[in-house]
Amino acid sequence: MRISTDETDPGYQTWADLMCQGAKVEVFLDGIKQNEVDTADDVQGYVRRAQVDAWGEYVLRRDNVVLLQHCKGRVQIIINEGA
């Protein structure tokens, strides 16, 4: 399964449908819950998430756009329907 908050990504429609159903989605990478996930794909085994610093603040480019990290590993997407 692939989910994404990026409207240009193939996983966007899946994510949008889940949000319309009131589902809660949790993403885990190598067993660790991920926050600020933009895209997750359990078949390709990667997560794209916002990069944060040691204080939990977003890392920004010079033009104030949040930097994204691409992390590979064992991805689990947990859907709690109607949460």
C-alpha cells in the first residue's frame, strides 16, 4: 500500500479516501512510529517525512520550505478505520 499527502503522488487518493472515512493512519519504520510523514510505501519500503532538528523543529531550506527525508526500511501502515 502507498499513502501520501502530496496531491501529485499516486498514493494521494488512498490517503484522501481514508481521511474522508475518518480513519487514523499510523506509519512505522523498522518498528518505530513515524511522525510528520508525507509519503509511505510498504511495498517499496520507504517513508518520506519532514526533517526535524534535535529540538523537534522543522529544518527549512533558505526559501522556508520544509526539508524532507527519504528513509528506507521495513514499513508498516496501520489503519484504524473510523477512529
